[in-house]
Amino acid sequence: MKSIDKHRKIIRAATKVFAKKGFFNARISDIAKEAKVADGTIYLYFKNKFDILISVFEQEIGKLIGQITLLLNKEDDPKVKLEIFITKHLEEMKKNRNLAEVIHIELRQTNKLIREYRKNNFSQYLNILSSIIIEGQEKKVFRNDIVPDLAKQIIFGSLDEISRIWGPSNDIDQDFTVEEVSAQLTSIFQQGVMGQPE
Amino acid sequence: MKSIDKHRKIIRAATKVFAKKGFFNARISDIAKEAKVADGTIYLYFKNKFDILISVFEQEIGKLIGQITLLLNKEDDPKVKLEIFITKHLEEMKKNRNLAEVIHIELRQTNKLIREYRKNNFSQYLNILSSIIIEGQEKKVFRNDIVPDLAKQIIFGSLDEISRIWGPSNDIDQDFTVEEVSAQLTSIFQQGVMGQPE
Amino acid sequence: MKSIDKHRKIIRAATKVFAKKGFFNARISDIAKEAKVADGTIYLYFKNKFDILISVFEQEIGKLIGQITLLLNKEDDPKVKLEIFITKHLEEMKKNRNLAEVIHIELRQTNKLIREYRKNNFSQYLNILSSIIIEGQEKKVFRNDIVPDLAKQIIFGSLDEISRIWGPSNDIDQDFTVEEVSAQLTSIFQQGVMGQPE
Amino acid sequence: MKSIDKHRKIIRAATKVFAKKGFFNARISDIAKEAKVADGTIYLYFKNKFDILISVFEQEIGKLIGQITLLLNKEDDPKVKLEIFITKHLEEMKKNRNLAEVIHIELRQTNKLIREYRKNNFSQYLNILSSIIIEGQEKKVFRNDIVPDLAKQIIFGSLDEISRIWGPSNDIDQDFTVEEVSAQLTSIFQQGVMGQPE
DNA sequence: TATGAATGAGGTTTCATTCAT
DNA sequence: GATGAATGAAACCTCATTCAT
């Protein structure tokens, strides 16, 4: 029986290799070597190279959704929920730099396929954000004129761009901590750049 | 003498092809055909395939910098400047979808090379944003605790993610206009999601 | 102990798969699936893929030799024997299209190996034909200047080419019956195209 | 401009390699080396490996058609025409053993594609045979009950099977000359095995 | 300067065969 | 004996780049 363990090993290896070299520059043999399996073995678990990318993404985003949902369920205040989302996302990206790379590098490499895919797990992830906005509007905490479907993209875009500064091969000394960045982002999205900090 | 016209033709063709197929899936022969030159001719004007990408980017971002700088120079209020930047960026991306694609797809495909490059023209573009923030802080319009270097990334990330919804092959009916999106973004960055709209 | 039943099942499956896909396009796993055994099991019964082909051939030609020999033993007239051979061969090929395909497609795919093999069962089959000729010459029914070793190839070649028109995926409406073809062939080989039909 | 000379060189090399190794065992790099071009060059002239096979066949059969047609046009007697066809075919196969191999080995390897292809050049070749039969019948030289479409296959099948004994790697000493074989075949097809030789 | 035919390295994928269970 | 997951060699084909014309 195909071992679930080997599947995991390949996913982990692929995440690492994709993060380091990018999807197109990653060779199957790199992933195989990293996973310590034969090249052919990979094709017992994945349809083709692109299928590996999709699986990496699906798997990792799935985990993220689980973790964040758990955290959010313990909280009522939409304002705090937004902060939690921002902090958790940044924390994860800092911890799992490979995933961060895969998201922002690979997510944009192909066009049609990824777009199609986005309707699945990834859009579910983004929809957590819009739910928070909607809930905040219902509870009169957030402004009514915020468009949740725009806001979710604005917030995610910021997070994704920011998390790039932690990318593995980044030489620039960017010594912002997660806390600093998270506080800054939360503050900007809550009060804007003009309002007075709370 | 190498004709500047042919250089331009190739750049234009490459922008189109990169936008449509992505950097790695674009073939030199595609670009050559689109530019109506021979494959070999391209190598009289560019060192290699990646050099074309860099040049496309440099050229287009350069144009953008020029245009935005011109607009901003006519204005004093940092609040308005921020709005202008946001609106202009979105307008350009909507108008020049190929560039939008090249920015958000290609800019993230390679790693080291692009990062290196970013120190040049692109970071100059982002620095327009931080200058606006700094100017706003000096004029006491923006909060002092905003970190300009973070804010520039937050804002650009938002813009870039948002501008993807206008991507060429996007089937989803996203009927937000530039005005709507621009207003929303400006408002969020100015007052945040909690404050009251002006 | 290796079950003779499983051996048979694999042979039958291989015949079917080879006929449908051709030797080189047939995969071991196709044969295994068709035979409802595991891939590895096949290697308990056969040395390698080519060995299966040889065995299929040996087995089927063996059966044919048995059947035809039986029929011929009941008959004395070499003229009738020739007719019997022709008719029986064609009947079998029409009935067992898979075998027909295996003979004319596969028999020619490999070179040295098949040629070597031909010294065994298949040449025995052809020698039935030359025996008939020789017997006919001894009984003064056939011309003395016929070279039996050439005649056997001439006759087999005709039969084999003809039997291709009944191949499984042949769309052309070739509505010659076995009887028509058999009569035609027998007549041509007996009287030639010039003589008057009997 | 793609040189016609290189096309020819590749065809010639492919004929040789296919004849020696068989289509499936022939590697593109074998053909390239034999033709003294780079592997990639082959794909400037042919769509894929199978396309090379088709082209080899088309080309060679085309030449054959031309030569035989020329010879036949000089002759009126269908009986002699039949003899000419038989002799010429055998001569060519003996001279160009590679072609003989390609015909009887490769022609049968694939199924649908070749069958489809056969409607073109090859079937034209076979139709020369049926035309001779028909002409013979009209001139009352050949029996009326011969079915031309069967006869053409019978004759070609014989020729093809016979010409195999001249195959390149055939160790068996088959010392029949073209003349012997041709005479034998002609005689069998004209008078049958029973009639008296002329 | 421009061409485009030629190159050839290199990658994805297949699949016969092996071997631990 | 039977299994089928694992192996890894090998091959087709692509395409960036070169260079003779």
C-alpha cells in the first residue's frame, strides 16, 4: 500500500526545493533526492510536477485554515479576530519560510491553473478574512462602507508582500519582528494612517 | 547601429508574451515572432532571456515613476498624494494589464536576481510611497508611529493583489471599478476599517 | 508449486493485450491487470517481457499445428491437403483475431530473437506446407519444378497478408468470407491466374 | 532555409537505423549520429519519431512506384507485367535491404496509424497489382473469377514474406537468387502448382 | 546589422524489473 | 507462491543560445 509517510516526505521535500529554487527551476530529481526516494517513486504519489505544487499548497494552506479557525473560535471581538489573523499569518510565514516562498513565488507562476485552484482551499482561506469584516460590520465595530471582498484582498496582499521580507535568501537586514509588523498592520487597518493610535 | 526602435519593439513584444504565458513558459521564438524579428536578433539587444524580463520591468516601472512623480509634484497634501498614488497605480494596471501580469507574476518567479534588481528601479518606485508617508508625518497629517518602510510594502502589496483581479484571463465577474477600489483603499489606509468615513 | 492455471491466464491475457496494443506499447501492468494477477507474479512464470511474447506464440502455433495435423492425417490427396491448410489457417485467424494480430504484428517487431525462435515451433508449422508440396510432387500431382521451401513461404505470406484484413480495428468493409478467400487462394495456388477454373 | 539535403540525410540514416534495430528500439540519437546532425536538428525536419517512419516509408515506396510504373508502361502483356512487378519488387528488396526491413517489420508495428497511412502511397503501390490483374482479365489473359483486390494482397504477401529471407541479419544460408525466386513466383501465380510449366 | 538553421544539454516521465513483506 | 511499492535507467523532445551566411 502506498505509504502516507512517503507522501508526506515528498511534500516536505518539494516545499523545500520549490522555496529554494522556484517551481520551474526545481528538478524532479532534486525533490527525489531531498525526499530520499527514487525519481519514479514521486509519480506513484503525484500525477506530475504541477500536481506536486498544488498538493504542497493545498496541504499547507489546509493546515493554516485549521489552526487559524481554532484560534478565532475562541474569540468574539472582530477587531481582535482581525489582529489574530494578521499575527498568526505572519508568525506562520516567519516560522515556515518555505511555505511563504511557495505562496508568493509559486502562487503566481502559472495562470489559469492556479486561478482555477484558488477557488478551492485558498479562497476559503481568504474568506476567513471577509467573514471577520462582515461580522465586524454586523456588530457595528467596522464601517459599513468597507467592501469585504475588497478588504480581504487588500489585507492578504499586504501580508503576503510583507512576509516576503523574511524570505530565506534575503540579504537585506530587515529586523522588524513579527510583533512590530503585526502591530503596525493591525493598527493601520484598524485606524488608518491618519487616526490616533489607541 | 542598433536601432532603438527594434529595442522597443522587442520590449513591447516581450511584455505581451510574458504577460500571457509567464516568463518560464514564454519562448524566445514567441517574442521574436511577436516582434517580427528573427530569434537571433534578440540577442543583439539583450544578453539573455532574463535580461529581457529585467528590461521590460525597468522600462515600464520607469515610465510609471515618471508619470506619478509628475502628478505628485503638483500636489502638496500628503493625504491627497497617497490617494493619487493609489489611483494612478490602479489606473495604469487596469489600462496595461500586461504590465500588471508581469509585475505580479514575473516579479516573483526568480529570487536572487530579482531581489538584486529591486534595489534599482522598483525600490525607487516603492520609495515614492515611503516619502509620502514621511512627508505626512512631518506635516503632522499622518501618525508618527507608522513605519514608512513597512507602510510602503503594505500599500504596494494591497495594490498588487487587488490589481490581479483585473488579470486578462480572469473569468470571475469582478465589476469593481478603479474608482471604487481606489476609494476603498484610500479610505482604509487613511481612516482604517473602524473610523468613520469622512 | 507454480499453478499451470495462472500460466494459462497470463498467456491468454498477454495475447489479448499484445493484439490490441502491439508488443512495444503493451505494458506488463496491462497484462497483469487483464490476467488479474500482480505485476510481480508474471516474473514467476516468465523470464521477461519478450519471453511472454515467445510463449504466446509457441503456445498458439502449437495448438494450430496439432489441429491441422489432425485434419491432414485424415486425408490423402495433397491437393485437398493444401486446401485444408489454407482454409483452416484462415478460419483460425478469423476466429482468433488476437492470434492473427500477434503473428503478423509481433512476429516482425524484433529481429534476431524472433528469427532464432522461428527455428522452433513456427518453422515446424511452415514445414507442414512444404511437406504437402513434396508429397504432391511424389504423387505427381504437383509440378516438380516447385521449390518446396519457397512455396511454403509464398503460401504463408499470402495467408498472413490476407488475414490482416480481418484485423480487429479495421474499419474498411472487407466482406470477403473465409470461404471466398479460401477458394480464391486455393484456386490461384492450384491453377494460377491463367488456367481455367476447375 | 531548411536544406533538402539534410532532410535526405536524415531519411537515409533513419532507414538504416530502423532496419537494423526496429522502430521501437531505434533511438533518435542513433539516427542523429548516423546522419551526423544534432538530435534537435531532426525535429526541425520531422514532427516526431513516428513522423520519421512515415516519411521513410512514403519516400521509398514513392520511388518504387515511380520506377515500376516506368517499366510497366513499356509493356503491354499483363502476364509479362505481372512478372516485371514481381521481379522488380524482389530486386529492389534485395538491393535495398533496409527498405525491406522497414516494410515488413515496421509496417506492422503500429496499427491504426499505419492502416490510415496505407490508404495513401502504399495502397497505390498495391493497386498497381490489381490493375495488372484487371487488365489481364479484360484482355482475356487472366481468369475472370480472380478477385483483383484479393489477388493483390496474395501476391504482395508472398513477395513480402519471401523478401524477408534476404534480411540483413539472417544467418541461414538462403541461396536462392532473385531470378530463381522470381521465376518460381511468377510461375506459381501464372500456372499454379498443378499446371505444367510453360 | 539581421537572419534562422543548427546545436546539444537537460528535464520530465515511463515502465520493465526487483525485492521486502 | 503472491504481492505491488519502489527503483532508476533511459528516451523523446524542447528551447535558449550560437554562428555561418
